[in-house]
Amino acid sequence: MKKILFSIVLLAVSILFTACPYSAEFPLDTPKEKVDNILLGKWIEKNAVNKDNPPFYVISKVDENSYKFEKNDYDSNEKKYNQTAYTGHFTKIGNTHFLNLKNPDDGKFYFHKIELSADKKEFTLFEVTDNIDEKFADAAEMRKFFEKYKDLSFFYNRDEKTYAKK
């Protein structure tokens, strides 16, 4: 009985501390920024570059303003990579670039701040916190909210990830 109770508590705690980026039914803006060819290609999670079967993204062009982000995570039980294909585009607010990433499973948009290194060989993704309780009627209202809080550290989850170009 103690093991079952412990397992339930452990599961509840892990769910509470698993962060996801903020999501909405619509993007911050329609795709307007041109595709940057420097982002196209294979990007490996920097902390896992030297590991066997590291997680990675393959980014390709969909059209003049949109990308396909193919997320590849290795499943050690099945001994293969699982792939999820997202579509996305960037929205610039001030000097901050946000990735509007559409999840194919639920149709929602998830938001990340992206910072490209000076040599353009790495980028870091910062998830917009899922602790936002506000509900927005439209993209313009949500964009104003992002503009107001985008420079505050608590607007992002702590588990940012950096990717290096392969």
C-alpha cells in the first residue's frame, strides 16, 4: 500500500513540475517574416551532442514565411526515433523573436522566445511560461500582453534548450 501511495504522490509531483510552454488557439500574428535559410537543416540539442541518439530537430521550409519543425526523440525501448512534425513561423515583437509552433495533435500554438548566436551556429529556445492565466480574445490582445512582459525573466520557464547546427 505504501508503494502505491508513494507512486501516486511521485506521479502527481512530477506532473506539477513538468513545464510546458504557454498555448493558445491562435498565433501571435500571421506569418510575415521571411524564412531565414540559416535555420534550415539539422539541429542537435547541445547538452546531448556527444550522447548516443541525441534529440534533434530538422527544420525545413514550407513556404516563404513558414517552417516545418520535425522533432526527433529517441525511444530506447523501441530502439528508434519518434518523430513529430510541427509547423511554425516567427513573430518579432521589439527586438525579441517568438516562435509560433503549431502542434499537430491539438491544433494549438505554443510559444518560445528564440535567440540565435552571433555566429548563427546555435539557437536557444525559451518556453513562454504556462503560468499565464489571462485569456485573450484575439492575437492583437495577446501580442500586447507579450510586448508588456517579454523582457521579464519570469515570463519564461527555466528549462531553456540550446541547439547546435549539425
